[in-house]
Amino acid sequence: MAENLVIVESPAKASTIEKFLGKDYIVKSSYGHIRDLDKKNLGIDILQEYSPQYIIPEDKTKVVAELKKLSKNAKTVWLASDEDREGEAIAWHLFEVLGLKQEKTKRIVFNEITKNAILNAINKPRDIDINLVNAQQARRILDRLVGFEISPVLWKKVRPSLSAGRVQSVAVRLIVEREREINAFKSTTSFKVSGHFIIDEKKVKLLSELENKIDTKELTLNFLKKCTGAKYTVSGIITKPSKKSAAPPFTTSTLQQEASRKLSFSVAQTMAIAQRLYEAGKITYMRTDSVNLSETAINAAKNVILKSFGEKYSYPRQYKTKTKGAQEAHEAIRPTYLDNSEIEGSNQEQRLYELIWKRTVASQMTDAILEKTTVAIDISTTVEKFIATGEVLKFDGFLKIYIESTDDESEDNNERLLPPLTIGQELTLDYIRATQRFTHHAPRYTEASLVKKLEELGIGRPSTYAPTISTVQQRGYVLKEDREGIERVCQDFLFKNDVISEKVLKENTGAEKAKLFPSDIGLIVNDFLISHFKEILDYNFTANVEKEFDEIAMGNVVWYKMIDKFYKPFHETVQETTEKSERNVGERILGKDPVSGKPLLVRIGRFGPMAQIGESTDEEKPRFAGLLKGQSIETINFEDALALFSLPRVIGIFENTAISAGVGRFGPYLKHDNKYYSIKPSEDNPLTINLERAVEVIGLKRTEQENKVLKSFKEDSEIMVLNGRFGAYIHYKKNNFKIPKTKNPETLTFEDCKEIISKTPASVKGKKPVRRKKNSA
DNA sequence: CAGTGAGCGAGCTTCCGCTTGACTT
């Protein structure tokens, strides 16, 4: 039996470390926290100085039992959880739960997994820092109080099963406020004027732009008229050196952003793939806020760069984190072995690995040296000037392997090469073009840009970014959606051979892909929380309490006194809100129904957002109509709301039977001959769809249905082989059966099917999936 | 699968941060 038991947080880490240490050491993992507040109730004794009631969750009992057994037999137990607030608490919980003795317990920390770092740590053990543990307990208890006291208020005042919390509610607020900013945004237009010149007998072209955009069509035309018969002369050339530096190595947040922009991965996808790479020993830990690289990694990167690119490209350095509240218990995310620029694995794993490899190596490479040239072109007939800009890459440096992407979709970049020019040179005008431009509203958040914003505000941790994003979507506060753009016309003028011609161009604007939108319930909950719990929804709330947690960690403040100071007024607000505030359904009265004269209003109903004619208190029952996808209680206008009541409407006659369009529980549909045909909100609108298109939709659905049946049998018409979303399967008496991978669905015989049906266990056959009613509305 | 939105009451929902596997369809 080994004399030493080392406990770390992650099993992959445990097996790596076990290799570094000799036979006298056994290394095990706690799999994160081993104890937590009871889930079933508050788990805090408010009257006993907020004393927490910890329990060991069911899925942790096995680990705890094993660690207990091993620790009994060990001479020394080394608590090697992470070097941050949570890690310190994990060490303390282990100490308490395993019933360890002070004399035989040692607390060690290291923030890189190298043999040296670990041996050094073992030579410098310390005791558990109880102040730091208390800071964690305060954090845990504050979060529980906020979450478990506010959520029930929402159940009463808005809808059951909703939730609120220090992190998620602020995430929703960001999205709500951005959406309102966008709704209030008024686009202004101007004209971008570009001058196109020919140099060197038509061979080389030069593109330039007028110094300033012109505000109106009139002024633009004036300018173009002024250019009649003008001469164009190069009046100035300025060349300036500039440089670009490599970005620091990846943290969780920057990896999520780059994987989103470069590989179109969702935040959850990135983390799942990174987890696999980590478990396979290909990369370092993927939940980190540190940009730090180990000495070994820096040297390895240096060697790779020297070997592949030469000395001019090597610039070893350590980056400093600028992130608010970073705890830096781990290294940056990097390849474990920098020699491997590629790995085996799934396509996604390879692409993510390659991204990490390039970013890490680039971070140790020299700056790129650029030369920016600005050329001024005078117009003889007016004071305005054309400006041509060009950029020449003098030395590529880190750009050889990595270019960081950005969020803003700027229209054009100036990275053009300019032809050789001299001052005084006269240029031949090819044409001038003036195009109408529109200002853009702030972009909607993507999952990754929301994580970036949360990190900037110091809200949430690397381990919670992905879960938070999924929670706000699961609660129905936020929808990740694509939106079709709308067409808009823009004017375009061409000035060539002193003649102005006009064109009207069409462009698509406002199209969105995988962007975050607030739902109606998100808007209502957000407004409710801001009006009653302003302090907690404040963007600085986390930063403020973090300062107090730091005071606790330094031993300057007693943790439960800090909690008490927060809780007393908070709890009073909770009670007051419960007693006094109205039920909130986000009701808006839009006007009067022209037919009945009764009020037309929109609100949240039992099944989501809806429009209503007449009050619920009226003798006559009100009329109801659900809102369509993409419509919102907050922005829908009177006409659109009224139009909803024209459904279901008859579109026309097809095959001697009427086709009608409507909206039901599962969205918009067509009904024909008692059969329903779903229509996609992104393609058709039940209010405007015409007969021709409706017949087309029905036809498509019919052929799809025909293709669905792969096989049917004469022996028993109830057994069929069908083609489904997950491939072929057998359908029999309302039950579905999986076809074993060893069988080819095309060649299945009637006997084969019967055998598969009879061999499928009854428990699986009869069981219907338990549908959790969570995402309705 | 499809146009609901009543009302009663029991029982349940919920937080943030550490960690990995189970789970079918």
C-alpha cells in the first residue's frame, strides 16, 4: 500500500501526475466538489449565523467512499486541489468529510502540470487557508440566497419553473438591453464616393475614396457635377511604419470566441471537443482564465519556431492577464506537446487542436511589420480630395501562422497594395461612383460575444460560461435564432466621361445567423427583476461582492457578517415584492377592435404570447390568437395583432376541397382534406400565403411521406421499415424499433423485422420518454 | 400533433462552480 495519497480535482490530471511521482504515491481525483448545499431546500440556517448544511450528493458517494478508504491507509494525504477559492474549499471539504488528521494532511498547490512544479510543491506544503475557504462559503451562500429566494417570487408573479440568479439574470439583461437599443435605432444614410483611376495605360488601377462621406443625394450630385472636366493630381504621399502583435494564448473565453468565429462552433460544442482533447492528453486544461505558459511550453514553442521558421520569428514571452477577477489556477489552453502541429481524431477535434496549436505558437512569435501608405489626390475643380490607402507587409512575423478574427463586420479593409506613384503625377479618371450607405445598429450578441462581455464584467467563471448560456435558453428567456434580412434599395450614381447615370441597387440587410434574441418572457422577467431587485441586476454587483469576498479571504471581514449585511435588506425586498407586486403578464393595450369596439391587447397567456380582443372580465368570452414566431409583445403593432384574428382563413379550393391556413400549438399550418401540413415561419406566412404556394407545400409533403416508407410487407401491413431523422427504423403498432447496425435496412425480410421486434426488451418497448415541460412558450 | 387561454389543489420548479460520464431518440 502506498504511503502517500494525493488528491487532485480531475482524473486526467491524476493519471498524469501519478507518472511523475514514484511508487510511494497514489494519485486520485475528487471529481470537483464533493459536498454542496442540499438541493431540496435552502440549506442555510439563517438564524445560526447562516450556517450551511452540506450534503454529499448521490453521484459523489462512491468517490468519497473510495477516498475515505485510501486515506485511512495512507501515512500522508496531500490535498492538491486547484490554487483558487473553489480549490481551497474542495481541500477543506475533503479534510472534513474524510475525517483527516492535521498531522498527516498537507495542502499543496501547483499551476502547471510538470514534474518540477509538482516536486517543488511537495517540498513546500502548507495548511488549508481557512479565510479563503470562508470566502468561498460566502460566495456559495450568497448565490444560493439570491437564486432560491428570487426564483419563487417569479413562480408566483410570472410563471412556474422560472429562475433568477446573480449570473444568469445579468446575462439576460445584456441581451434585452441590446435588443431595445436595436429597436430604438434609427439608421441614417450618407454617400460613399470612390474615385477609380487608371495608371500606366489601363494596366494598373487605383482605387481611392473621398475623404468624407457626403450626407445627402443633392450634395452628392453637386459634387459629381463639379468634377466635370477636372484634373486629378497626386498631391501627397505619406508612408508610416506600423506593427501588429500576436494575441496571447487561449483562455476558455477567447477559445470560445475564436472557435465561434473561425469554426462556427457553439460554446457548448467547443467545450465538449476541448474536453475530449484534454482527456486524450492532447491539450492542457480547458477551463482556465490564465494566459500563462509554463517554462517548458515556452521553450518547446521556441524550438518549434526555430526549426520551422528561423530565428527571426522567435520571440519568447510571458503574457499578463487583464481579466477582472481572474484566479489563474491553471495554465493557458495549449497543446501538451507543441511538436505535434496536427493530431489524429475527428475532424472537429483536429480543427480545434490546430487552432490551439497555431494560437500558442503565434503567441511566441515576433511582431508583423507593416508599412501604411496614404496618398492624397487633388481635384482641380474643388477643394475635396480623394485618398488612397495601401498597406504593405514588410515582415510577416506571427501572421505566418495565425490571424485573429474580430467581431465587427466592417465593410472593407484597407489592405491593398498601391502602385508606385510620385507627387505631381497626373492620374486618368476611369469613373467616380457614389453609393448610398446606411449606419448600422450595434450587433446582436452571439453565444461567444456574450461570454466575452460577461468576462469583461467579471461575471461567471470559465467552468460556467457554457452552462449559463444554455440555462438562459432553456428557461426560454433567450432564443438563438437566424433571421431573414429585408431588402432595401440604395441609390448608386456613376460618373463616367463627365456624364452622371443613376441606378437603384437592392441589398439585403438585417440578416442574422445564430444570434441571441430575448423572448417575451425574457423581457418581462428582466423588467420585473430590474424594478424590484435593481442592486442584483446591476452590472457591477458581482464586482462589488467580489471585493468583499477578497476582504474575507484576507481575514479582514467575518464571512457571515458580510452575508448578513446583504441578506437583511434583500430578504425584506423579497417579502415586500411577494406581498405587494402585481402578477406580471406584460399586457399592452394596442387599440380597439374596429368590429366589436372592444380593446385589443397582447399579453403572455398560459401557452405563451398571445393577442386578445375583449377583457377577461367581460360577460362574453374574449377572442384569443397566438402570436407568430418572430413577433413580440413588446414590438407588435395594432395592424399585425388584428390580422392574427383573420386566422384560420380559407385560401382557395384544391382537389375540390378548401385549403385553410392557421396557427396552432405547433406553429403555422395548412389544412386540407382534414390533413395538416406544417409551414415553416422562415419560408411562408399563414397570413399571406397564396393558393399556388399552398398547393406546392402540400405536394412536397406528400412526396416526402411517400419516400418515408422504405419497405412494407404483405404478411402484416402494420410492420413497416421507415426512414426517419436518425436513419431507418422499424415501425409496428405505434412503437419504433432500432435496427441493429449489423443489418442492412434495405434487405430486411419480414422475418428479420419480427425477430427484431420480439428481441427488443419490453421495458424499452413500452416506455414513453418523460417529456419535461420546460421549453413551452 | 393542431385553434387552447376555466378553476381547484397537490407537488414541483430554483442558484453558481468544481468535476465527469450516463442517457435515448
